Amino acid sequence: MDEKKIKVVIYISRSKDHLTEQNLMNIKNIFYEKAGLQVDAQSQMKNSKTSSNSKMRHKIIYISAASVLSLTVVTGAAAALGVIDLSSVLRFLSADRINILQPVNKLSEDQGIRMQTLGAVRDGNTAEIYVSFTDLTEDRIDATLDIYSYHVSGGQANNAQIVYYDAEEKTAVVRFLIQGKKLKSRMTLSVSSFLSGASKDENYDVQLNLSSLLSTHQQNDYVTLNQMKDDISGWSGESSKIFNEEGSIHVLQRDKTHIPLEGMDWLYISNIGFVDGKLHIQVNPNIEMGSYNYGHFFFTDKQGTPQNIPMNTIYYGSFMKDGIGYGGDYIEYIFDISDISQLENLQLKGKFTTYDQIIKGQWETSFNLKEEALSKTGDATVHLDKDTDVKVTVSSVGVTLKGMDMNRIPLEDLRLEIYLNDGTQITPKGGFVRIEDTITKWISTQTIPIQEVNHIMFNGQKVILRDKIS
């Protein structure tokens, strides 16, 4: 059967009247009719004023990507700004997510690339912004697009993740997730660089005889770095295993060797040896893209099975680029291997991601984003040294936990279950973030049907919810 391709364009004449709920319902009816979808009468009736004791069942309509080519709505208020087009969002988002997004339709162009802020939603301390990037002149936008440098006013950008790619249109859609104690209604999104052309090698064969190399590097003079005083820009692993009681660590001297890695002209091994009974492998990303590419080493047995050998990583040193200082000039991998004999049946491998290019420019859009009106709140108690009140707020975006001692509860120890009126349960699996010491947030991957939420369970406590009063 041929895919159904529909383009629905609905015009509402300019007037001083606001777009009413009935207008929206008429638009939806026409669209569903054209798309061959059925909507029950009760679904058409639902709105934010539905009483808490209503027995209506809310039907969520999921629109197939193949069924919709374009849906363009021009309202009287939006006509002066141009067409509000959410067709690219409709291709990968379900209808329940689209329903909570506020159209933005702001454009910015630079370097032959157009950034279009499509739509967004916020619930006070979290905003979700959908932005498309289209290459108007070349082929620099692909499915591996990685936003590298960006900023959102009024909040802390948590991540930028590509969620949809259209090769024919040379367009990628990115979701920006923003957190802040209290996001402002006026927001500005700025992007100054992004990476493209990523390739991954999850089983790179280093092809080195480590035993032979280490036989000439058994004794190494080390350098002492202090966590507070020296150019240490980051580390991974447990800090108690990386730093001593004085907050220091012994690392290899820099650039005592230069061992190239085949097919990896952006990276070389700059030293290798044993320090304090641990195997250290020091590398230096040595060309422009080396500061953007990333990865790590690991060990397998001779049959290629990965071995569970504890590893810590430390980034130190500094370099200048475009007049700006950066940290992490050297990377040192520290393995829990103390002797050459342990390497007899091991093979050094790598997992690396490399990019073809970085595109720099200046893309910026500013827009107003109202806080979503519909949410529910409740009260819970944290039992630590003393009982502390926690305010719980549930929105369509997620659940906010606000209390004085929230920072004392490890994120992995938080447990939430959301119960809907029909008994359906939504159970978070990860997704908790610490916005600040007093605010912890669970961000949902699905839209929470807030009108249908009955209560939640927070670390074993039943939290009765009430409609939030603005």
C-alpha cells in the first residue's frame, strides 16, 4: 500500500479575536479527517478545566510519520510573524507531546546553515526546546550532528541531543534540555559551533606489544599534580582511588615517547609505564580535531572478550585555541595492572569517536516561553537526621522534589511511581538530575497526562496531589 501523503493548510483570517478552544478543535477535526484518523467525542471535549472527579477517559492519538507530510496553521496572532510550521516535529513526536509544545518559529542563519527554533515547553525549572538545523548550501548536517558550544539564557543547559534526521532535507532536529531554579519567560538560545561526520570504532586494535614497550619503560620518573593547584581539568573513577590524602596524584612525565596509532593521526601515546603499582598510558591529542574527538582504552583477552580491569582517567595540562585557554591537553589512563606478566594474555583495544569537521558560526534566537499552567503538587517527608518537608510538583514534563535535604539523598536512591486514575503506573528508570542543593528533578521521556495523575509514591510514601494554584 502506498504511503499516505497529506498536506493540510488551514488559514484563519486576521482579526482582533484570540484563537479560541473551538478554533483549535475545528482545526484538529479537519486534520484528523484528512489524515483518516478517528477521534472519540470525549477526547474532543477534554481541556485543562476538566474537573478532578470527571470520569472521562482521555484517548491519546499517535500520528504515524508516514501519514503526515505537513500541517501548517496560520493564526491571526502568528500571521504577522509568518507561518508556524511544526511538520518536522510531527514526524517523530507523538501527538501527546506536540499538544504541550508552544510554537516558536524563530529563525537564524549563518555560514549557509539555518537554525529554526520550532517549539518548546517549560514547567518552571525545566525547559525542553526543539530546534532544527538545515544546511542550505552544502552537506555539513548529518545524522551524527553534535552541538558542541551553546548557551541558553536563564538556565543551565543540561544536554543537546539529536532526535530526528531528514537526509533529503539536510535537516537535523535537536532537543535542548534546560534546567534552572526559576527559568525566565524570555529565553535566548545561542549556538556557536557543532560537529559533524562522526564515525565510531568500538573495537579499535591498538596493535602494540605492550610487554616489549614496557620493558624499556619499567622505571619512570613521575610528576606530582595537586588537585587544587595544577591544571587538572577533570577525572573519572572514584576520587579516593585517584588522589592521595593531600589531594595529589603521580603521573608520567610528558612526551617521553611518541608512539603513533594507525589510522588515528589526531592522537599519539606520549608516555607509558608503571607508577605507584599501576599501569599508566599517557596520550596527547595533537591536531585541531584532537580536542573534539574522544574515547578510551580497554583490555580484552586473546579471544577479544573485554576484561573487567578497573581504570581511572585524568585530564591535565592546558592549551590555547583562538586566544582561549582550554584544559585537558594530556589524558592519562590508569589501569589496575601492576606488572608486565599480567599483560601476557591481554590485548589493548580502544573505543573512539572521531569527527570530520567542526562548523563555527553564530546562531541565536530569542522567544517568550510561558510556564505550563497545568500541574499538581503534594507534600512528602525526608527521614534523615531529622524529618524535613519536601514539596512535590508533577507536570507533564516531570516531577520536581524541593526540600532542604534533597542534596543528601543520592540520586540512585530516589524512587518514584506515578499512578493514574485508571491504575496505570509510570515508574522512572533513571533520569534524575540535581538542579541545585534543594531541588532534584526527574525528567520524563514520555508526556505525563497530568489530568489523569491520581497520586505518586516517593520513597515508599504516598503523596496525595492537588491542583497547583498559580
